Amino acid sequence: MRLKLPDYTTEAEDLGSREPLLFIHAFPLNRKLWDPQFNELSDVARVLAFDLRGFGGADPVGAQSMEQLADDCNAFLDAMRVSRPVTLCGLSMGGYVAFAFYRKYPGRVRALVLAATRAGPDSEEGRANRDKLAAAVQERGPIAAVETMLPKMFAPRTYETQPELVESVRAMMLAASTPGIVGALRALRDRPDSTPTLAEIKVPTLILHGPEDQLIGLAEAEKMRDGIAGARLQVLPGTGHLLNLEQPAQFNEAVRDFLDSL
């Protein structure tokens, strides 16, 4: 569905009628990242997702910060008339947005699912690489991000043996706008350290990670598990960074069991 938010217009999904579950997509993808989850989890949750500014079907405007993207999530929930606390499921950049959302709107959060993400900020080298990629995208468009990132998004075996999945992710990346990619890269570069936030999280938390994640190592997931009281870490065998696409049945089962436990 097409949906007008205060700052931009976007595309959204809304399926099911039980407790709300908001999926927040990774960079530089869009809500279609969650296609394997929509139908499979809509019997246990009201499954919600939308395109963050500049991605997918959203207007080509760039983000200023993770906090702004958290505000967009808040505005989306208001627009969808969601009054009950939600379970937030964020993957990679979506996890960074989830941390910002929890800091700003803790009363709206029922539980957290943190997938292929981390609490720490970028290193100096990481910040420089964000700037380098932003310059390349400004010069050449989204294809520059595809060439830099696509092979690293999967476990090596997935990349070699699932060409249709790889092509679908390529299409998602190419659907992003140049302002969206550049804005998000700057927001990623400048995001705050969420490590202090870990001790403040008082809601049930599930951490999901791939042992073959080439972008965020498993050690980062272990740090989050150790820092969030009562958090549970589940490692999905054979997965890399996009674990929900690489092993959707495993991912869905883990989320379903977590929701059932709430």
C-alpha cells in the first residue's frame, strides 16, 4: 500500500491481526527483504513493514540520522493506528534503527529481535569506507553499492549456489535512490555507540546471527547477548548477513518460538 508519512511517501505491508511485529530492513534494501516472513508469520502476529526513506518505493529523500529513521518508524506506527507495544525486528541497519527507537520510544516496545547487527559504532576505517562508497554512489549511482556489497551479503555457499536469490537482492539494491543510499551511509557513519543502551533494555530480546556473516562477526552478537539482561542468542547454521533470506524456515521458526514465549 502507498502511505503518506510526515516527511515522505512510502510503500508498506500490513498482514495479520495479532500482536504487532514491525520489520525494519537492512541497508541498502527495502521492505521486500521480509517477503519470506510476511505470510509465514502473519498467523502469529500483525506483520508490518515499510520502505525507509530513499529505498524501494519510498520517495528519494536521504536520512539524516538513525534517530530520524526511528522517528519515521514511530510515524509509521501512528499512521497504521498501532496503539499496542510492538516487537521490533531489525536486520543490520534495521537493528541500529531499533536501538534508536528503543531510546526514544521505550514505551512502544514489547520485545526486540536483533538480526545480523551490532551495538558498537563504526571504526575510523569503517567511517572512511562509508565516505568512499558515498562518493562512488554519487558518481555512478546504486550500481556502485551493488558492486561493493553484494558478494558480502551472503554466506559464500549461498552466493555460489542460489543465483536467483542473489539476483533478487541485486534488484532490491538497484531500486534504492542515490539520495537514499548517500543519506543512509552518512547516518550509518555518524550513528552513536549503542553499547550503553544494552544495559537499559528491559524487554525480552532475541539475537539472531549467521556464523558466516562477512559484514558483522559473530563476536558482535555475543557482546549484545552479554550486555542485554536475559537476551538469547541463536546462531542459524549456513547463513551469512541476510540470514532471513538464506534460511527462511530456520529464521521464521526462531521468531515464531520467540513470539510464542512472550
